[in-house]
Amino acid sequence: MTFTLSSTAFTHGEAIPVRYTCDGEDVSPPLAWSDLPEGTASLVLIVDDPDAPDPKAPRMTWVHWLIYNLSTRLTELPEAVDEETLPNHTGQGLNDWKRTGYGGPCPPVGRHRYFHKLYALDVTLPDLGTPTKTKLEGAMQGHILGKAELMGTYEKSR
């Protein structure tokens, strides 16, 4: 069995619907996962865009969403998850808009790729406050049992 991440809103490699972008309602898409690796104690979700600002000349990876200490009892996050609807003891990190929570695709130019990466960890992380992606990845080091990935694309219509 393979650890998987999927969405009813889009399939791997396909376009992310406008609803989940800055051109739409900018709500998080529904995500579901299955077949966690044995020994998984918590989950981390990182959503980022390695094509910023321009896919023809990327200069940075833009962070859209960071969640850590998701319970292994969960098998999904519903659409439009926010601070109030996340389970207790779930932490969020700072995205590149310098806030917590989901920030949908909003590319300035071209078609970008958005990677939704779910990590299975063998520990529950300590309270990291509102970490950056770098701090969160540092805390995860040596504890990753598996990774599931879902990639969607988006380009603004002009």
C-alpha cells in the first residue's frame, strides 16, 4: 500500500479550480489521504510554489500553507479549512504573506505548479509557535516516515 494524497477538486498535474485561488474565493481545497506509514504519530502539510515569481526564471519557492501536528485519526481536511475548523493541538506556520492559514495560487505571470506535500512523522512536534517553512522542516528532520504529494497548476486568465 502506498501513502497517497488526493483532492476531489483537482487531480495530480491538472489545473486547480479558480475557487481555490486569489481570483476566486481563496479557500483551501479539500484534501484526503490514505495508507499512512506504520508508526506515524503526526502529519505535516506544506503547500508551496517553486516557480515564483516567473516559471521561466524562478527565483524562490513561495510558501502558501504550513500545518503541523495533524492527528493521525484524520483522513481528510475539508474545503475551506481555517483556524477555527482545524483540530485542537494543530499548529500553523507563517506563509509568505506573513500570516497563518491558506493563501491560494496567485501567480503574477505564467502557469505555476503548486505542490501539496503531506509528511508522516514518527513524532508529534513540540509547539513551534508559528514557524517558517525552514524552521518546520528543521524540526521534521530525522522524523519523516513517508511523503505523499499532490501537484496542481494555475495560471491567471488575462
